[in-house]
Amino acid sequence: MSEEMLRAYKAARMMEPVAQVDYYVNVKTYKEEFYRKVTFREAIPPFQVLDIGAILAQNVSARTNAGNLDLQDNEFGQWRWFPLDNAMVRLFNPTGVSKFQLKFIQIGVEKSIIYRDPTLLTTEFFTWQDERPAFEGMNFSDYGLNACRILVFGYRFKTEELDKVTIDKLEAGQLPVTPVVCAGSP
Amino acid sequence: METQLDKGVLVPGGVINLAAALAANALPIFQVSNFAQQIGTKSFIPRKLRVRNNAGGDLWLHLGTGAGIGFLDSLPPVRVTNVMDTSWQDVELAGVEFFADMTAYPAALVAGGSVDVQVEVEEIG
């Protein structure tokens, strides 16, 4: 059944959930790592998670936490996003850990991402519970921005803890597991 | 794959009768959505403009934000000929994004005359 569902998502070139119900996941945050089983998945429609606010010409906004993305305990989220306004936005997950970080630069996402990567696959990130990400908007233009709005959509996953026997099997590679890195870097 | 991710929703404004000239009498022709319970910030871009001149004389119609001394032109004023109607669509209008109410006023009006204005916008956010 799950393969059929995935095929529908792939055919429509939409967003494929990282895990299905009853899948085992290896959640890695910036400070810890643990194994869980997915018990529920819900798609979250596109919504405006954050408006950083007005940004002066050739200025960078303050790094702003996206509290609206907080999830309940034992939940992780899979998200894709883009800025609705003409800004270059850097993502931090959480606020001290940069996302899309290369050796010398951190890649910011511009609105043009919706043309260059229509499925927004390259913007994908994961969050764990209420370890909220932060966004920083760069207005690179010669005119002020009235707003810097971030649109997000994706999936919310509920998980449950596992018994030691199952965890041992997962660690030994005896059961399939999907890694979910809920941080800027593992 | 063509994206529709940046498309907004087309929303018509009401037919607003402007019966007094000058910036002090500028009236909103489209109000930005700012309901307390909505999630996120809305903005809009005017896509169609229709104007009917009710014997107001040949006039310049100013389009912008605010009123009185605070009025700011957002688009160049449009020329509206006496007792005629005119419309501007899409490619004829610069894609100026409004985060505040769009207001308008006629620069001058013949006594007893008025202007009817209706704008259709693309609401974003």
C-alpha cells in the first residue's frame, strides 16, 4: 500500500513523505539521537509561518525564530519553504546551527527558487518537537521591503518510543530505518 | 514543471464613487486584508482598473496610499476623459505591491460630477 501511495506523489511531482506509518526512523537533533516508530502522518497545507517584517534596502534582518512551526512532544516535521517576498533568506535549525552550509558560504533561498526548483525539494528540512528553526532575511535590493514572509508546507509525524529489543535490532542493522536529521547539520 | 507557487487570488473591489477632488478627499478603493485571526500578512497587486467619468470633466486620477498630506502616489496618475469610461489591464499596470489600503482621488472635478472606480487585485500571502 505504501509504495502505491508514494507512486502517486512521485507521479504528480509533489512532496513525498520521508516515512509512512509503522516505519522506523532514526531522529538526529543537534544534541541527541534516538529511534522511534511513526504512528501517524498528517499533511500540513502551505501557510505563512513567519513575517520577519520590513527590511531596509541592503540590510539583513535580525535572526527570527519561527515559533509557529512548533510541534507537540514526540512529533517531527518535514518541511519545504520559500520566501514570498524578494529577499534572500537563510535558515538556521535551530537558531545556532546553519542549514545549507558549505565550507565558506551559507546558501540563502531567494524567491526565484520557485522557478529554479518548482518542487522545492532542495529547501527541505526537518524539525523535532519545539526545537524551532530561525530565519534571517537579507534585502539585497536598492528599495525597502515592507515584509519578508516565509511560506512553509509539509508533513507532521507522530512517533512512539521503542523497546530495547527493537532498538538493538535497529542499531545492528537488522531492521530498515530511515534517518531524519532534525538539525542544520548532523 | 510550471510553478503556481507565487500566484495570488484575484479579488474585485467595490465600485467606489469619488465625488470630491484633492488628496484630502482620497478614498480607499481596495482595503488590505488584516483580520486579527488570519495567519500571515496579506498584500495585493492591482491587475485591472476600470474608471467611469460621470461628467466630472477631463481629470487626472491619482492612485496610491493614504489621504491628505500623507497621500503617496504608487502609480502614475491616469488621465480620465469627461463622460467616458476607461480600463487598464495587467500589462498596462506596473506590478506595484500594496501593503496598505489603495486610495484614489481626482485632481479636479467639475461641480456635480464624480468618478466611479473599481479595481481588481491579485491578493498575495
